[in-house]
Amino acid sequence: MVASASASASAVSAGGESLAYRIVAALLWPGILAACITSTALGMQAGQGPLVFVITYVCLALSLFALERVMPWEREWLKNDGQMWPDFLHTFITKTFVYWFTLAAAELGLADALRIGNGVWPVELPFITQVLLALVISEFGFYWSHRLGHEFKPIWRFHAVHHSVRRLWFFNTGRFHVGDTLRAMLLGLPLLFMMGAPAEVMTWISVITAFFGLLTHCNVDMRTGWLHRWFNTPSMHRWHHSKRLYEGDKNYGENLLLWDRLFGTWYDADYRPGTDIGIKEYMPLTYLAQLAAPLWWNRLQARVASGAIDRAGGL
């Protein structure tokens, strides 16, 4: 398998690409990510971290919306799939749940309850080094939590809501079932809590993960070169949304692909990822039906297979 990020060029005319286009496509991913992190860091230094993060996140979303129309990776994905309302509701309600769950966990002292003794976190290290270390450690939890969501069927039925999308773009980044998000939180972060990672470090993991999420799902022609060997870039995440399991059950990393490389689930190839993405199972079209679908998953799929439910009425 060889790198394929540079193979995606659906936004370019048949006459070829200009040097300027190739340079812009190569600089977009690292440049945007660096700008978002720098902006948030300056905001935190000024004592306005939460406000500046929200402003930066909104600016990132708007920028990706514009870029998806100027230089899309796949033009077919610009077409309306009829899922904007469910996408919005999943994102809004799930993020609201995360907010209140986090407040409740803090109120109950969950982090303190999980900590090993007084904590073993190396607080004497430079702060940037602590954040990098936390990224690697948190990715171990994110990796196995995500992999479990694919390979353990009772959990997959919740994660399938996210994978049922028929196109990737910035707007469906947060399309997660509430139950799926709870799984990711409970399994993804306990290691950092157990080690006693400071709140400031945990905040940066959340910030970086939020920026990565929008970038990995965007429909923008970004050429990441060697970077996608270690980072979860758009080109790598498109494989993960493939219907073909030998492509889709790969690249589980949230931000880094370190553990994918160590555990043999890193995937890239010398052909262009397919654009007919989604799941092989049936997923209803409406938000409430999608919310209920995992609760009667096997029966739902059986009714679709028997013709009792028209498959054309779903994803």
C-alpha cells in the first residue's frame, strides 16, 4: 500500500492542475490546523479561552463551507442528501448532552475517583510536552473505543448512525447518536483521569479533537503527503467511511494514527477512495427514527429484509 492523498483531484479540470493549486492543496490542512491552535492558545493566554475557541471553531466551519465549494474533493457530495436537519439535531443534542454530562461528572468528582493515588502525571514536564503525551495516551483509549464500536455489534448499531451518511462534509461531523457519544467518553478518556492529567491538558485534548473532527470530515481537496501516515487527515478518514469492510474497518484514530500503525489497522492505497459511502444496513431518514433505530436494530433489519419496511425510505 502506498500514499494516496495526492490522488484525490475531483475538483480540478481535465486540463490539469496549476502549481499554485497544488501548493494551496498541500498547505491547507497543516496551515488551517496550526492557525486554529494558535488562535485558541492566544485566547487562553488573554484569559478568553472559551470565547476565542468558539469563535475559532465557527470561523473554521465557515471556511470549510467555502472551501468545499471552491475546491471540493468530490463534487457529488455537494448535493443535498436530505439529512441536514437530522445532522443538526444529532450534533446539537449530543453536544448539549456532553456539556451537561461533563458538568455532572465534575460535580460528582469522577476524575478524582478514577485517579490512581495522588496521580502519576509528569507535571514537571513542559506544558507542550504534556499535551503531546496526553494526545498519545488519549488516542489509545479513543482507538479501542472506536474499534469496539465497529467490531462489537451491540455497540455498532449506535455508531452506525454516524456511518450512515452518504456524503462527507463539515456539517455532519457531529452526527453521533447520544449513546455512541457516551461510549466514546466513557472508554476514551479514563486513562488521563487515572493518571491525574491537569484540567488544562484535558482542555487542550478537547480543543484539538474538535478541530481535527471538522477537518477530517470536510469535503475539501487537501493533499497531506507524509502527514497522513501519522495524523487522521481527510484523505485517511474517507477510507474509514467506506462500505467495504477491508477499507472501512481501518484508521480508527481520532487525531493520531499511531495505534492504527502499531495494531495493523492503518490503511491507505494507491487508488482513489470510493465515493459511494455509508452502511449496508438500513437507517431511517428522520432524527427520531435514527435515535430509536439502535434499540430495535435486529428486528428493524429483519423487517426491511422481509419487505415489511420499504428500504427506499431510508439510508
